[in-house]
Amino acid sequence: MNATLPAHLSTLAPRPVPAAMLEALRARFGDHLSTALPVREQHGRDESPFDVPPPEAVVFAESTEDVAAALALANEHAVPVIAYGVGSSLEGHLLAVQGGISIDVSRMNRVLRINPEDLTVTVQPGVTRMQLNNEIRHTGLFFPIDPGADASLGGMAATRASGTNAVRYGTMRENVLALQVVTASGEVIRTGTRAKKSAAGYDLTRLMVGSEGTLGIITEVTLKLYPQPESVSAAVCSFPSVEAAVATTIQVIQLGVPIARCELLDANAVRAVNRHDKLNLREAPMLLMEFHGTADSVQQQAGVVQDVARDQGGDNFEWATTPEERSRLWTARHHAYFAALQLKPGCRSVTTDTCVPISRLAECIALAVTEADEAGLPYYIVGHVGDGNFHIAYLIDPAIPAERVLAERLNDQLVRHALKLEGTCSGEHGIGLHKQGFLLDEAGAGAVAMMRTLKRALDPKNILNPGKIFAL
């Protein structure tokens, strides 16, 4: 898309990797080090709109010791380092804006320890969420955080991801118990324990979760697990308007119904997934819901939701009770991003990520819809509306700069609405490059200054993913 970098980053000169460091990396890593352009380019882009030169080299780490060795060399030569999982970031987290090297942890993909009696598991950072659930299925447990993409768990922890199940099970913030982290100097530290609670010192685990690779590189993650529910049922319900669907969501949450998933798709999103996945869903605003529990509790939850939806004009309830039917619906939801790109061939998506208190959700979405309709850009809406988080994606032609400018203006307006409603600029994607100005608006200069102080203290040479979240 060739989007322009934020002004404070576009003037920063890359820090080249000295020949001596490359020689040392080759001696240590052998064929696990690559300087081939295709490999570097793969590790120098994500799903964000920014166009940045790739890193100078890629290290394929297979152990914590590999990560520590690479970081010790980078610290010695003051060279930037960016951790890489599967490349699914939307906010430019992976981009080498100051040059340097990429450390690919995708080969660190072992489930290290399963403790079913304690409902915990410890994994390496390259394990993906789908891999984890496949490997623990025999225990009767599962890991619920589902951001859509089959993201790596290290990356999910680093960006504080959430997704479709967050309304019931929380985000990565609530579900990471402990970490192993390599610091900027190459030292290996541990944060947290497998105990359910602790009052021992600063909460370094929470500091690292959401730090976007700017304070350390995660090499082990200990997570909470949950019993697989006895009964699971999914339903779709169509509504006469987005407002009616959102009003239903708000009532359901305020009534205390422990719904597991509550996803909004507007008519444009439904149209896209119908075409992409060959479904025949009614092309109107829709809630896609899932209920977990005992057979009786699931039936009771569903009955309450159906009554609320009916009061808002919701109809055409369709139930999916078999795993195959549910998988078909949720796969379609997860394909919404790529499905929608086919609505405007050759387009790219500029995607928002606001989250507001549930009582202000209807107001925020209504403002976004009005402004998008007036602007005339094609768009679609999907959202984890059960916890107040929604995404409006503007489909733009990358060859028409004015469309990019318009989309960013709409995003800016939406974020400002969300902040006025006591919400946030990023419910789950993180700050990266794209939302740095919004972070200042949301947190304030004093809080951002405190973040910078922490960064300088833990990474004095500014080698860990420099230029992300804020610039020093």
C-alpha cells in the first residue's frame, strides 16, 4: 500500500548491522541465519499498510539459548531486533523501521508441559492456538482465546490479543500466568508462577503482556486452560438494522447472560462471507452467538437471548448444534477479512479497533456508520460486540492516495468518538506504528512519559523493536 510512516519515524536512519556481528551470527547459527532477500522480505511485512525496507538478516531460533545469544550480540553492537511469529500483526509490529535483524521463533513450537490437574499448560512462543488445542484435546481442556488468525501464542501475549471468546473468558491479560523472557542484554528471566495468584513484587508478567516486543522477547508462556463445556450451541439471528443487533447485545450482557461468543456482522460482511464460503445466510445485520455450559444452562441462555432478540425485531434464528455446523459458521466469520477484500478486487483494508463500555456501544457504532455512509467508501463491520469491541474496515484502492487519506480520517474520527465515550483506540490489535498518536490522546503525556522511562530502564540501547508504541 506504500503508506507513509508517522513523521517522527520517517526521519530516523536505519542502524546497519556491522559485518562483525553478521560474522558472529553466522558462526553461532550457521544455516539458521538467512540474509536472502525473499526471506528478509517475508519477515519485513505484516498485514499493516506500511511499506518499510526488510531487516538485514533473519535468525531462526530453536531455543531460549538461541534467542539469548542473538540478543547478546545485538546488544553488544546496538543493533535493533524484532521478534517474529507468524506475521499476522495488523499494526506494523514486525516492521524493521530502524533496520536490524528479525528473530523468527516459529520453530520454537513445542508444548512443554501440560498440567491438567491445575488447568495450566506451558508452551514455547511459536505454538499456535490451533496447535495447542489439538495437542490438549485428549485432556478434556481447551484454550479459549481466539483472535481469528491462527496466531502464535508468543505473539498473542506480546500484543495482548483477545478475540471472539473474550466476552466470557477474557483476554491474554487474564490468561497468561507466567513467562520466560529474554531481556535486551540477553539475560533470561522468569515472571510469575503457576499459582492462581501472587502478591510477590511488581507484576512483571502483566508488564510484558502487551509490551509488543519492546521490553523483551518471550520464549515460554504458561497459560490457563478451561474444561471443555458439556454442551455447546451456536446460533445466528438476523436483524432489521445494526442498531437493533447492538441493542440486543447490550441487553444480553446487562442481564448477565454468560454468553461465550457474540459477534456482529453487518450486511456487507454477511454478503462477503456468503460469497467466499458459499453460504446462504440472510444478507442483513446479524449476530453470531455461541453458548457454553450444561445442556440445561445452554438451553436457558439461548431462550433468554432469543426473547431479547425478538423484542428488537430479530428473526430467522438458525441453530448449529453439531461441531461441523458450528465450525462452518465460525470459519466463515474468521474468513470475513479476506472475504471482504473480494468485494472490491485489488483493494486493501484500513481496519479500526475501538472498544467502548458496553452501554456506549450503540452510540459509537451509529456514529461510525453515519460517517462511513456519508464518505462513500465501501466498508464492512465485524465486532466482538459482547465486550464492546468492534472493527469497521474501509476498503480502499491502493493506487488512489485520496482513498487512503479518507479512510485514515474516518479512523481518526472514530477513535476520537471512542475516547470521548471512555473507550480505547485499540481493543486487541495493539499500538505498533499505526496508533501512536492515539495512545498519547488516550493515556496522556504523563503516562506515555512513564512508559518511555520503563523502556529506557529495561532497554537502554533501544534495540528491542524500536519505534513501536512510541518513539524515544
